[in-house]
Amino acid sequence: MNPAHLFLGTIQDNNRDARHKGRSVAPRGEKNGSAKLTALQVLEIRALAEKGIAQTEIARLFPVVDYAHINNIVLRKRWKHI
């Protein structure tokens, strides 16, 4: 630890500093260590839904996630950035 890099401040100051330095952004999509799908798979899920394939059938094609997750992807409640 380098003491020269430290400064006094409130929690709000610390949070503002972290945002300013890009250190407070949670990883999205594949960069999230818990992600079970890739961006290409998400695009494929949405394309299948647009073709009229039932979400229950899509969920069978992607067994690593459940129907509710497929639904959230199709409704853009998850993977919004894609």
C-alpha cells in the first residue's frame, strides 16, 4: 500500500472516486464470472424467439439456464447491454 495514494474523505467521496476511476462498475455479460451464456447464445435466443419458437422449447436447447431466465432475456430484462 502506498500512503501517498490515500486521502481523507467520506464514504460518498470514496464511492465518487471509485466511479470516476471506473472501479465500481459490476462486470456485465460474459465478463461476469457467474455467466452461463455467451453473448452469441443470447443473440441466438432472441433470434429464435423472434422466429416464433416457444420459450419453453428454447429453454430445452439451453439447459444451463431455466425458462424464467430465457423469458428475461427475450424481454430484455437480462443481458440488456446486447
